[in-house]
Amino acid sequence: MLPRKASGGSLRFVCFVILSLIPAVVFAQYHPKDTEWASYAADLAGTRYRPLDQINASNFSNLEIAWRIKTDNFGDRAEYKLEGTPLMVNGVLYATAGSRRAVIAVDPESGELLWIHGEHEGKRGGAAPRQLSGRGLAYWSEGVDERIFYVTPGFRLICLDAKTGVRVPSFGENGIVDLKLDDDQTISDWNNNREWAPNLETGEIGIQSAPAVAGDTVIVGAAFREGMTPKSMRNNKGYARGFDVRTGKRLWIFHTIPKKGEFGYNTWEKGSAEYTGNTGVWSQVTVDEKLGLAYLPVESPTSDFYGGHRPGNNLFGETLVCVDLKTGERKWHFQLVHHPLWDMDISSAPILADITVDGKPVKAVAQPTKQGFLYMFDRVTGKPIWPMPERPVEVGNVPGEWYSPTQPIPTKPPAYSRNGVSIDDLIDFTPALREKAKQDVAKYHLGPVFTPPTVSKREGPLGTLTMGTASGGTNWPGGSYDPETHIAYIYACNSCIEPIGLVESPKEVSDLRYISGVAGREVQILRGPGENAGADSPKPPKKRAGGSYSRLEEDDLPIVKPPYGTITAINLDKGEFVWQIAHGETPDVVRNSELLKGMNIPRTGQTTYNIGTLVTKTLVIAGEGQVTTTADHPRGAMLRAYDKATGKEVGAVFMPAPQSGSPMTYMVHGKQYIVVAVSGGPYSGEYIAYTLPSAGE
Amino acid sequence: MKRLPLLLGSALIAASLFALRAQEPAGSRSVWDGVYTEEQAKRGEPVYQKECAACHGAMMTGGESAPPLTGGGFQANWNGLTLGDLFDRIRKTMPQSKPGSLTRQQDADVLAFMLSLNKFPAGKTELYRQSEMLKEIRFETKKPAAKD
């Protein structure tokens, strides 16, 4: 059942042609119901909201497992990082799953597998920068024509018949658009002679997020490998493109790094736009279909922490860009971070919110970020809702680096998670622990948001100690939003501390002057995966470790004080917090600490960044990202529900592993379900569907 | 049917092995008992930097696509399990672009380096290179009181 080739295509093609000729009046495009979850974030506005209330405060803890699907067999090896959020539309649940990023269709009540589709991509799949099951897919329909869109690890846009899982032959070439082609650049890789040469197989580009389908357009961005220690300042560029939902024809392309003559090209000094790469749209794209506008969250340029080879502000790096849905023409943009140096990719779906500010209705877009700011704009004009003045920030002294002297800082709402490190943020359960932590961080450069990286030196600083950078804050799961009350609910890691140090790069490692590293730890030569790794290969040489880095923890306790992870409710009409809670059981290492015996420590939340929330009529629902073992439950994690008005926990249900993909909900035949992806550590990926017992408790 | 005696034999051996294991004091060693050597961790470091650091970070702090291999979240994931479970996970799925491309020795050396960065004490003997044997070593986040 794993079709490598579409079969019976001709009949379907004939049907498709006939149906295409019937006026759209007869077969209007599908408008999802409140009981469905029709796109990755519930809707194209990025809300993760469904107004369902069968599962509520009175019964959440009674939830039981309706069905579960282990994803081990949807690929040639098990996957331990299942990040998908399924769709449920027109009575079928669809999801990406397993190490092949297979697409599965499932009966939403029983979990019975209806079909599976996978693409065998060989070396191209194996060399992909973003592998495994990805985050999801997109649905489109018109009359009886129902389609599923997803992007393979090897960067092919696939269009499937939603009823059969077979590729739609009339789309692209036999259901496939090769995204490494027709990209206004020749996708390339370094060959063995260190020449940058065209290579469709290993040329670095891919994506793990779900395509956005709006009207007649499929929008796909691009992602790359982690950008901490790239081989080169040169890389492929992550342009965003729109395709015709029926034919796969490219409708538009947006150059996230402008070409010569285009707006923004002069923000790349010394011709650096020519060779700098990355700058993709790897997260979810949001669309306002009524306005005909798409909102593109753009990531960092090459490389994450050193920008000496790309002097200038670097548009559209770390910029929210609004484009015309049908043409890709830029309507407005706002660069959140000038000359990015902190890996503050715009990492999640922008949220569309129709709010009321000072009595006036405003069509707004709210962007959660790694740096804990919720940036809010009028989504028609791009004007900030509240002042966002350019404020002076520290200018560093890394040789060759170019610094922006200012950054825009939102005045409202306040930052909802830590985005800098100060002594006041350090562990303070006891004065002795605070003292030890102070000694440990003395080796680092500290400062508020936008404190730049330093060169790592053995005598110090080892680097800049940061929070709200590479991990965030809010990472790819993003936030959620209740359109009835105008309140956003956003999870954030409040303790994901990251030292950013730079070391000079040996030429054989990278042509960048500096890459991420720690003084005293020798930078290693990067070889191809598996090279020199066979059974009879020479053993690695014996080397003395530098030993200057030590784990940033105090007696196994996190070096920063709680809360370690939070959910914040923010009133978007006012730009003010409604409530903020620690999300997640206190970690075992804290709860069982001998040092803290006898102390009354409120729930701390957990140090984890990949938690997505779900909002229903009355609840905010989110699982835990870490395993705990408590008196109340065996080794596992809890899916928790909070009263969305107050933040008070009203129920919890056990999961065998941490939440690794954001929860979704739907209703079929009068029953509400919640589906969540769990995995991590030794537990391979599994989708679990919860529902209420039919017979009551 | 010819295979039945063989199967029965295997079952008996398996049962007796199980019984043997059951007689041992459950999980007699933990990561706090010096289960790797400093030399082995040093050998693992360059392998880690070459094969793992691009995603997990030079300092094992993780990245957008890969979790940290130190700290609370990592330790919570493995607390109460065994080094065999962790070793199996590495063997089966890492490095992501070419799982199983490292030798058992290299994987064991990387594991030793991970233990050293997680501040578990080094000892006099190297880590086993077989997951079945590593299953005898418990991963415990908390230092046992008796060892203080």
C-alpha cells in the first residue's frame, strides 16, 4: 500500500478535467466546520482554537484513550521526534508520520488506518537537512476533489488524492513539484574539490513545516541545517513560493534575500546578498483569505551567531513580511531584529487577531517569538499597534562583525519570557546556591535582550550567556488565540539558557572567520556523514579535552530560578497579561533534591521549548515536555487543562511520553477527541487520541 | 515442525537467562559507579564533535532540530532507565543522516563523553560496547545517598 507510482491515474485525470469544467458556483471550495481541524494551526489565522466544549473542566480528568497509532513502521526505522499535528476534515484524520514522513489517513473515531503514502527518495532523502516526519500537511477541496499537500524530506511538494492517498497526476509531474527546481537559483553543494556546484541530490534545502493552502495557492518556504557551525558563508537561499493548487504551476516567488535591483538589496553590504544563504521561511505561514494577504515569518541568514560576512541590516532576515496571496508582491514588512546575531528566527505562525484598541477595531497580526516579545502590527498597514521604538543595544567587539546600534523594542505587551540573563535570574532556593551560580556565570558575559555574542576565551568570557535565543522563548509550536475573547495563550521556555561563544574557524572547517564554539575545545574538521566511520576505519586520534566548559547547573538544579516554563494569557485589546502560570510538573531532580528538602517550592514548570497549546471554548490544553515520576503517576508526562479565564488547572490525563507535537481537537458523531503526538528519549513516536468514556465515569 | 525443538531450546535458554538475571541484585550498578574512563570520554569527544555537534551543539545544549544531551530535560528522559536503552537509541537512530554508521566502539566512546559532560564520575573500566550488557547499568539522575 505504499504507492511509489500513481495507479489508475488516467481515470482520475478524466474525472478531474470534467470536474474542473463545472462552474465553481456548483462546487465551492470547502469551508471547514467548527468541529473540524482543517489546517496545521486549526485555521489559516494560526489560532489553534476550536469552540468545542464537550471536554471541559468537569470531565477532563476522565479522558481515556480512544485509539493510538505507533509510527515505528511508517519508515525504515523508528522515529523518536514526532512533531506532527494531524488534520481532521470531512470525516477523516490525516497526519504525517514516521521516519519516511509518510502520510496516513485514519478513521478519526477508531484509529483504523485507511491508507498510507510514502515517497522513497534514496540519497536525496538521506541527505535532507530536515528529516523525519515533519509537522504536518494541508488539505484542499472543491466539490468531490479533495487533496492533501505535503513536502517530503527531499523537498518535493506532493499532491495526493485525499480519498486514496495516490498522487494526483494532473498536479506538477505526476503529483510532484520538485522544489529544488524553478527556484530562481541553482540549488548547489560543495563538491569534493571545494567548488560550489549544482547538486539536486545533496544541495542543502528542505522543510519540515506544513504547506499553507489558501484559496487557489499553496505556499511553501524552506529550511536548512542548524546554522551554528556552517561550512561556509555561502549557502542556498530560502525563498518562499506560491503554487497553483490545481496544476502545481509556480505562481510567485518572494526573494527573502533580495536580488540586485530589488528593494532591500542595499541592506547587504559588500555584495553579501550574492553568496549569503538560509533566510528561509521554515515555520508556518499564516493567511488572511479575505484580505488576500499572506504573512511570512523569516529566519536568520547564514550564519546564526556571526554576521561579519554580511554587513548591513540584512533584509528580510528575521523579518515579518506581508505579501499578496496571489502574486507574492510585498505589501509591508517589519524587521524584528536588525543584522541578526542571536538565531532569533521568526519561528512560529503569525496569529491573526481582530481586536479592539482604544475603542477602534483593528485587524492585527501578533507574532510570538523566541525572544519573548509578542510583536503586534496592524496587518493591513504593518504599523505597530503600540510604539516599537528603536532603542540602543550593546555593540560588541568580535573582529570583523557589523553591529546594528539599535533594535526595535515593543512597549506593549511586556516580554512574556526571559530574554536576557542577569544575576537576579539565577537560582535562589538558598543563598549558597545563588553564590555558586554567581561564580559559574562569572565566566560569561551577561546582559539583557540583544547582548551580542563574544569571542570565547579560556580566561573569560567563555561566551555570552543568553536566554530567548536559539531555543526561545517560543519556538516552532507557536501560540494560540481565542478570537471570541481576544486573548492569546502562549507557552514559552523561561529557562532555556544558551551560552553563545565564537571561536576562530580553521579554514578546513569553514570559510567563515568565526563559528560557534568554546575556547579550549578543539574545533573538529567536518567530514561527510559516515566518512571514516566504518568498522575498520582508524580510531579517532587521542586528544586532550579543553575542559573549560561545564554544565550550567548547580548540584543538578537548573542555574536559573523558576518558573522554568510558562503559559501566559495576554489580552490583545490591551496588550496586558491576564495571567501567567508555570506549566509542567516540577522536575524530579528539583522535587527530590536533598538540598531542597523541607522547602515548599511551588510548581516550577519545565525547561523545554517545544510545547504547543490548544484553546477550546473553556480550556487551554497543553502536555508536558519532560518525563516525571510522582506519587500521583508512574514515569510519564501529563496532558493538562487550564481554565482559560483564570489559568487554574482543572484536569490532567497521563501520557506515556512527553508531548512532542502540538495537540488538536475535533468532533465526530457527537464525540469530541483530542489528539496529541508523544515521543522522546526511549519512546518512539505515537499519536494518541483521547475522548470521554461513552458510559460516563 | 523441525524447528520446534530449537524454539523450545531457545525458550529454555531465554528462561534460564531471565532467571539468572532475576537472581542478581536488580541493577547492581549505576552511572554513579565510574562506568567509563576519562580516556574513553576524551576519545569520544572528537567523534561527538564530528558526528553529533552540528545538531546537538558543541556543548550538547541542543538546537532547533535536536534536543540537548545535558541538563534536566535530557536526564529526565532517561532517569530510571539503563545505559543500554540510551545506547540502543544512539545505535538505531544516530547520526540522523546515516544511522548505524558508527562502530559500537565509537558509539560507546560518544556515550562516555556524554556521561562526562553530564558530570557522572569516570572510573577504571571502559563502557561495554553491547547494549545487552549496558542494560545492567542504571541511568540515575540523582546521586545515591550511600555513595556520598
